[in-house]
Amino acid sequence: MTGVQNPADLVGVLTAIETNRILLAVIQATTADTNADLEIVDANVDTINDATQHVTSIFPSDTNLTCTFIAHANANTWSAWTEVQDSGATKLSDVCVVGPLHVTAMGIETLSEADAVYMIEIAWGDAKTLITSGRFAGATKFQTPTEHLRFWAPDVPVGELIYYRMKTDTAVADTAMIHFRYHCD
């Protein structure tokens, strides 16, 4: 019969077995943690990929539609928060019904005042969670007028309303006709 003859040898074998069990448990836990970490990394890579590679849509969605922002009639005073919608009464917040809305840019098409500086804020929800803000001007105010504002805005959850407010440095209710580029997740 072979085997452990000495009780001290038996303790050593049992200690080695227990050590191996502990090491195996550590390896399994580390593997589980690593797999969980890899799932997080995969989700983040998917998010980054979506942000950099997607098909954008335009709002308003047709050439006969416009989206006009109106500033407060007092200089350097924000207008009231107003829901973003086009001339056909389609709301920007209604364009994505499956996943969140991601606004990526705003194009300035026309301005009512070439000598005015305009500032806008875009937000969502009752709390007016800011998506982005911007500053642009008519052709005579800046050397190179901005015509396209691009931004990396946070997602707007499905069902939340989208608002704007605008002000200018003039004492009239200046307007800006704009369009948005967006995609839905």
C-alpha cells in the first residue's frame, strides 16, 4: 500500500490541497471580475462607436419646414424656455420614440439681424437639463460668422421635451432660423 505514512506528511498534503483550492477560488473570482470588466468595456466601446459612427437625421425634416428661435425683446435678456418645434408643429422631442435622442449639431440658416450677437441654450425636461449652449453672430459682427455649431451633448431620454431660450445684444425680438442634426440610439 502506498500513501502517506507519516501524519506530518499528511498535514503537508492537506495544506497543499487547501492552498490550491484557495488559489482556484481566487482565479475564478478574478476571471468573473475580468469578465464583468470586459462587459463594461464592451458597452463603453459600443457607446463610443455609436457616437462616432451613426447616420444623422435633420430636423426639420423637409425643405418646406422651418425652425425659428425668437429672442427676448430686451437686450441681453433670455427669452422664456420654449419647446423646440418646426413650422409644421412637429416637436424635436418626438423624433425618437425607441431610444434616446442625441443632438449632434445645430445649423444657423438665417438671422434677422446681421449686427447682433446671439446666444442660445438647449435643454430637456422640466428641470431644463442643459444639452448645449452656443454663441453666434450676424455677418457684420464677427470676422468669420459661425454657421454650424457642433457639440457632444448628452442623450435626451425618450419622452422628455426639448426646449430653447435665446437672447441677443439688441432691444428687439431677433430671430434665428436653424436646423438640428441628430440621431436616435
